[in-house]
Amino acid sequence: MGGAAWVVGNVTPAAEYNIWCDPEAARIVFHSGMDILTVGWEHCRGAANLTPDEMEYIYSFATERAKFTIDCNKHAIEASTGLQGDPGLGLPDPVTMAIALDPTLCTKHSRHHVEVSCDELTRGMTIVDELHVTNTEPYRDPKWGPKTPNIEVCWEIDIKRWKEVLYQTLR
């Protein structure tokens, strides 16, 4: 889990926290040649949030895991609803782990060139060449063309199935 392919950042307007903390390391990993699927923090937002009713449903499991999952995220709930304006609790790491265990939860993905900014203003921003403009003529900026796609980017997830995986895990 890291980055934000199509949304604003959660620690600066440009960057998601994990990449922002050490963009130089993220850049090295992104250029390592390893097979990488990025699952940005956007996949835990909006409809993927756990609503208050869903959190009560999880409490109803009456398991230690279920209670711990909601209780340890009290601060995250406040940040998610208060700072980010989301309808509930976002769980980016569990979403990503669910996709690691069942890649079919990522329902739309494609390969792109992704850069990680280490510049002062955009530190930690993941810049996705979604339209593959780095491989079109003329190259308007020599730093950007041509570039080989280096990252598989997850664009959409099956939200209903993600929540079912979470529920099964916490029961």
C-alpha cells in the first residue's frame, strides 16, 4: 500500500503518507524491476470506508479481533471523517492485504510508468503516466520521454467483496 494514483494526498496535497516518509526509497523500489502492483490509499476511501453501521456489525461478531479492529482505529475514524470528509473508517493496509491474498479483488488494473517525486513541493507524490504520454512524439520535456511502464496500478476494487473478506477475517 502506498501512493495515490488518482486522488490527492493525505499528508500533503500531493502525497500519501507512506511514500512521503521516504520518497527516495520508494523511487528505488519503483525502479527496481520487480513486479509491483500499487494499491493507493484511494481504495479505502468513499464507499470502501466502513460506515458506522458496518462498524457496529463488526462489533456484533463479539470476537477479540473484531473489537480490537474498531477500537484501535478511533483516531483513524476521526481523521477519516473529520479531516478527509469520508463517511467512515478507511483501512488502506487491510484493503491492500486482501488484494495480496486475492488479486481478483482489484477489478481494474493496468501497467504504467510511475515516478516518485523527491522535490520539495511535491515530495512523495506518485506520478502515474496513465495516458502513456511519455511515449508520444514530440517529447516536450526530455526528462519524461520515452519511459517504459514499470508499475501495475490498481484503479478499481470490488468493494463488496473486500468488505466480505474483512468480515470473514474478523469473525
